Amino acid sequence: MDLVLVLVLTLSCLLLFSLWRQSSGRWKLPPGPTPLPIIGNFLQIDVKNIYQSLTNFSKTYGPVFTLYFGSQPTVVLYGYKAVKEALIDHGEEFSGRGRLPIFNKLFEGQGLGFSHGNVWKVTRHFTINTLRTLGMGKRSIEVKVQEEAQCLVKELMKTNGSPCDPKFIMGYAPCNVICSIVFQKRFGYEDKNFINLVEKVEECVKILSSPWLQANQQLNYTLEHLTVLVIDLIFGGTETLSSSIRFAFLLLMKHPHITAKVQEEIDNVIGRHRSPCMQDRNHMPYTNAMVHEVQRFIDLSPNNLAHELTCDTKFRDYFIPKGTMVMTSLTSVLYDSKEFPNPETFDPGHFLDGNGNFKKSDYFMPFSAGKRMCVGESLARMELFLFLTTILQNFKLKSLVDPADIDITPVYSGFSSVPPTYQMCFIPV
């Protein structure tokens, strides 16, 4: 009886595999490892080191290959040329958002980050225009960030140089900037509802970053849709900045010689008696390079949010059907050894030329690229520069362990890289 059962299961699997091969024969998908029925390529992927798995696949199958997560194919783009060609050169075709069950359940195709088709296009246009009306890109937003940076300094002064966990304090400042734009109001750091909001955002990002978690209708500006849009903005504007700053503190404490150079530049350009402003960045190449290197090195969104093809598409030598999921490895771009020598090393020199001037790089894609690029990129860049320079202007960062022993390994690295929990001291200068 057992032998009969085994034979039936084997024949069923072979039949399923045959049907799959027949159904996919019409398309010319990129090559990839042979998937198993039902589970696809799951067993061939190291969920604790997805990047290394993708690197190994790229060596065998090239920069464009196919993986199966379950029975559905996902085209993976590895390296700058493939990612740029898809997201920028073929931006419209690759502008769909991958349909992941958990996000479909949470957002139901509404909002900005996880909507599709016309809903996404109209929502993005509405969001950009509304944010501009509320001050995005104007001097008024810079003033809000500067004011929040000073509130942050006052809050850190309250620690009196004692050890503290910077996690939630660093979440309050960027969340307040978004609140001041969307609600035209900031909240006190002791406000219980505000604290609860920041904590829930942190909790949600951790859940979504677990390695195992990896609507075509006309837009109506319903209260529900606008609520989801506001949630999008708060999520994008809070935890991303908070995580980046907390990673930055770890890196700066681990590399005190880099911190010393930044603080020397702050003293020379800004001094101690006025707030940093965005114009200062033009005269602070090393600090500007440090901020860029933090974003490159921490690789906050390793595989980006999944994309989806909006139509049947010929890409290179392949013909990929509409609706196919697309994964873009941003790690493979940010850690390209030809563009960034010794990419595993934290080095602001990656963004400096031979004369010490800041140099831009097309490979700098922490916010993704193309039509789905983060709408808050300019605000995020402003906040990172102003918050970090203001803190380093007022405090010496002190680790509780030897710099060599500081661990910068993310506790999660799925939807987003989440920094480890740690304590540090902010010593007033």
C-alpha cells in the first residue's frame, strides 16, 4: 500500500511539472535553477543570506534569472546594468507593484506604496502635488527639520551623558517632521499617543522584515484611501530615517577617525553657535560623503519592494508576460566592487574624488530608481544631513563597548534592514 501511495504521488508530481512546462512554454523566461513542484526554489535559497544566494545564482545564470517562490515565477535583476535598464530605460513596463498577500490584505490596493495601475498613478500625482502645496522642496520644510533637530538636541541633553537606547528618540524626530507636514502639527516627545504610534511603526517593520513574509479600480478619494496614504507616508518617513540614523551612530562609533573628520568639518564650516542648514552641505564634502556612505553601506532595502510587469514585455533576449513579479537586488548595485572598491568597508572615500571633492554615483540607489522611486527622497536626504550634523555639532558619541566589538549586523534583513538594539552615550561638547 505504501508503495502504491509513493507511485501515485510521484506520478502526480511529474504530471504537475509537465503541465507547468507546457503552460510556460509560450514565454521565454530568463534561465534559473529548476524548481520543485509546489514549493519552487525555496529550498535552494538561504533565507539568512539571500544576497549570497542571489550572487551564486547570478554567477551561473547571468544578471537576469528566474526563481520560483511557490508556483509563481519571479524575474531577478542583479547588478547596476540590469536594474537600470529595467527601472529606468523600461520604467513604464516595470512600474507595477508586486502583489504580496500580506500587503494586499493590509492595504487592499490603496495608498501609494502598494497600489496598482491607475490607482497608483493618480495617487502618486496627488501625493506629490499635495506635498509641494504643504511645503515639500521649499525653505519652510527645511525650517521644520531644523526646529525638530533642535528639539532632538534638547531631548538628548536630558540623558546627561548617561547610557540610553536611541531607538525611539530617533524615531520621534523624523515622525514629527512627517506629522508637521501632513497634520501641520508636531507632537511632544512625551505625548503617549505619539509614542504609541512610533512604537507600532517599529513593531510592524520588524514583522514585515521577517524572511518568511518575503486592485484595478478607479481612484476614489475616500476617507479609507486617504488614511492608507497617510499611513504610507508615516511608515516611509519614520522607520526608514530612524533605522538609518541608528545604523549611522553604530558606524560612527565604530570608526572614530571618520567621526573626528566630520566634526572638524562641522567646526570649520558651521561652528558651534548656529544651526546647520542645507547650504552648508555644498561646503562640507566629507560630511556629505559620510551621509551617502551610511546609506550605501547599511543597504536598508536589500531587494527593494517587488515590482510587477504592467504588460507583456521583451527584455533583452527574453519575453516576459504581464503580471510577472520582478525582484531588483539593490545590494548588488550598492556593493558593486568596480564602482565602490572594497564595498564591505565603510569608507566615505567612496564618494570623494582625488581632490577630496564630493562625487556623485549613478550606482547610489538606496531609494530605488525609476517611476516607483521613493517620493520622499529629497526630504529623507535633508533630514539625514541636518539631524546627523546637528547631533555631531552638539555631542560626542560614546559606545559602551570597544569600537572593535561594535556589532552592526542587522537583526532582520527582509523588507528592510533593522539595526540591532544597543545603548550609547551622548556627551555634550
